[in-house]
Amino acid sequence: MVGFELFKDLYMRKNWSNQSLGIYVKDALLLSLAVVLASVGLKGFLLPNQFLDGGVTGISLLIQAKWGWDLSVLILVLNIPFVFLGYKQVNLIFAIKSALAIVGLAILVHFIQIPVVTNDKLLISVFGGVFLGGGIGFAMRGGGVIDGTEVMAVTVSRKSTLTVGDFITVFNIVLFFVAAWVFGIERAMYSTLTYFAASKTVDFIINGWEEYIGVTIISHHSTTIEKVIRKRLLGGLTIYKGEFGFRDVSPSHENKRIIFCAITRLEVSNLIDEVERIDPNAFIIQHPIKDTKGGLIKRRPLH
């Protein structure tokens, strides 16, 4: 799923010391929505069919399906260490929000009854993952978590050579191998599909509507390209100085103005066409941007 370091960066950008009541209310609504969505995914899709997801939630579902223990109790107990780790990794407010969200999820899972929506295994695995992933994603947007795997991954990565992504991948591979051994390969395969659906949903909620493309342009005609971006594309940009590293570069071209701009995916093609029209030999670098704040950013169309 989405890397915890990205979420931590998103979370720490907020000025919690001066946080207004409106932001607290927004976060509370997001966490409430997260709890409801995750509960629907668990009780309406995954739990009745003994399908799993990744992470701590997957372990809870595995134990419940194997030994019949109460899922709400498992969610509470297994997440306690990760709430504490969240306090150590982020701060007290994060830990409190996560604890409240996890308690709310446990309460709803224990008390609500949701009728079976479908008996189709494919639909169960996909939509169960979408609802559960929506819950995890909106919890992150609200400043907390309802699954502590990412928090644990950060702690492990700081004490080993594994990255956060490596740890989460290995963790879930082991989990689904255990599921295959306990329940059979077919159910483990459906559970893997659930995990992928949840992961993509989390990525979309965290990054989907704010994902931009960072474009770096290195050209001998940077001044002309800058004017075109400002006038025709109506976008903001940043100019910084650099040194060309070509072996045959002339002394007059050693120090150049390098252009960087953040644009939406829909604008990339138009920008590249304009740059190539001015300088066919321009060096253009593209990379995804997970989040933006401040500056002059042209918001992506909502449709």
C-alpha cells in the first residue's frame, strides 16, 4: 500500500499547534467515514467468505477464520503495539486519532449486521478490497490509521536494510502463503486480489486527485521555453542554475538556466510539443509528484 513515509510527510505538513476547529471537524468526519467503509468491507464482503486482506487486518481475519475468535477483539489487540509505535514515530495526536478510529472500527464490526450483497467470489474480493482500502485511505487523510502495518514497516526499515515497501511486500507474501496452507490456494488467490484492490484504492485516495508530473527541462533555449510556459500554458515554473556535463560542451554553455514545473498529466503532451518545437534536442525529465502544496499549481480538471 501507500508508503508510510509519504503519509507521514503529508501528515506533518499540517500545523497542529494552530489547528482550527474546522480542521478537527474535517478529520473527525474523514475518520468516521473510514470506519464505516472498512466495516462494510469486512462485515459485508470479507468476513462472511473468509477472504483476507494484507497487513494487521489480514492477520485478524486469518485468526478469526481459523479459530473463530472475535474479529473486533483481534482488531483492538493486534493494533495496540502499532498505536504505540505511531506515537513514537509521529506524535501523540496521531496516536490518539488512530486509537479512536481502531476502537470505532472494532465497535462497528462487533455490532453491525450487513446482509450478503453477492455470492460471486470475484465481486466479493474486489469490492471487499475497495471498501476496506477506502477505509484505510480516508483514515490516513484524517490523520490516523486503522491498520498498523506501515507504522511497523518504518520501525523495521530503520533497523535493517529493508525499505518500507520491501517489508510490506515480504510481510504480505508470508501472510498469503500461510493463507494458502490453511485455506487452500484458491482462497489465498482471491485474498491476494482483495489486497491489490485495497492497495490501489488507498493509493487513489491518498494521491489520486493530487498527483502531478514534475518536468525538468534542460535546453540552450531555456529563456524562450520559459516565455512559452508562462504565456501559452499559463503555468508557474522554477528556474535554477546548473552546469552542463556534456564532454563537448563549449565554455559559453557551462552555466545554464534549468526549468522545473509541476503540471497535470493532461498538460504533459502539450508541454513536450511546445518544448520540442523550440528545441528538438532539449533534455526533458518526467517524474510523478505525490503531493503538492502552495505555489502556483494549475489544478487538474475534476471530470
